[in-house]
Amino acid sequence: MESHAHGQWFVVVSLLTALLLSIAPLSGDWAWARPDFVLLTLVYWLLALPERVGVFISWLCGIVLDILQGAVLGQNAFALAVVAYIIQVSYQRLRMFSLRKQAAFISLLELFHILVDQWAQNINGVAQTHWLVFIPILSTGVLWLFMRPCIAWLQRLFAVY
């Protein structure tokens, strides 16, 4: 029972860390290339622990991200909830993908997230129409190649199951 509670705290801490990394200041052009840490962390836990992390947790992280970023309330929540649903519907198949195929799939999920953000911002008249908004598609996919093995190692180290 104690390790189960410990495991829950590790999941919460990883999600809080991802939220903090999403608002950490970056200078100049590096801000455009910021990977989507929340999406990456949620996808990992959705694949690793689908019975404990689901659509509601993803939606909740999205609401917190909206508040932290000062975005339109609900845009990240909606996008992350839909991403969570897509992962939950196909998580058994996605687990079997190679790391590179998973990275490509996550890049597509990031594209969806960006398009939802742009759509919500267009509705409110505050869209960023610069092509640089699409750079996180690449940085998020590439970061998955390194982040997934690291979180998997930490998951085994802390016995989160």
C-alpha cells in the first residue's frame, strides 16, 4: 500500500515538473522551440499506467496549463483531453511501436495540440500566425526519444506500477 501511494506522488511530481517546465522562461528564439513537456509526460503515463492516468487527469493538467500560460481557458484542456482519449483507445497498439514510431505519433499529437491552440486563439482574435509555432512538433518528437527511457528508468527505480 505504501509503494502505491509513493507511486502516485511520483506521477504527480512528474506532471508538476512538466507544468513548471512549460512556463520556465526561455530567451529569444529558444522559446519557439520549447517542447510540449506536459504532453510528453501525460503520454508517457497514459501508456504506462492507463488505469491511473486518463482523460480527466489530462483535462485537469490542461486547465492548469491554461491558467499558468494565460491562455484561453479550456484550449489546452480540450486538446489534452482529446489526446488522452486517442491514447487510451489505442494504448495497447502504441506500446508495441518502436521508440521512433512513438516519437512520430507524438509529433502528430503535438500538431493536433498546436492546431487546437491556433483555432482557439483565432476565435478570440489573438492568434500567432507565424510559422515558428510549428517548431515544437519536431522538438517534442525528438525529446520523446530521450525522455521516455529516462522516465521509464525512474519509474522502475521508484517502483511505480
